[in-house]
Amino acid sequence: MAARRAIMRIQLDATAKGDLEKFCEKRGMTQIAVMSRLVGWFVRQDDLIQTAVMGSISETSLAKLARQMLKHLASNKGGEDDAK
């Protein structure tokens, strides 16, 4: 049985729309596939990552995020495992 889907509309400015179209063409993906993957990834991130991505993070929190990311990269031997 196919997965259940929800349909949503998004509003983008003309530049973002153009950039999304270029990205999709380059990757050979539909806009729906890209947006679905991005939203899926975003909602699985912890609050600190979500805040950083949304651009509403304080300098203190940004420093904390940087330390966490460096620790994560070091534990993954420079992030090599993330590429698999």
C-alpha cells in the first residue's frame, strides 16, 4: 500500500523559486521530492539545529552548536561515516 501523503502549498519569493528549480534540475529531482526530504530532515533535527537553520540563534547558542558539531565530527572520524 502506498504511503499516505499530505498536500501543502508553500510561498517562495521569485529568487528562491528559481534557485529551487535549478537545484531540482541539477539533481534530477522533483520539487515535491526535494521539499519532502528537506522537511523530513528538518523536523528530525534537535531544537538547536532547527533554531540555527531558521536563523534565530543567539551568539551563545551558536557557539554551543559549533562545539557540538565539532565533537560530532571528531567522533565520526571527520564526518566520513556521514557520506555513506
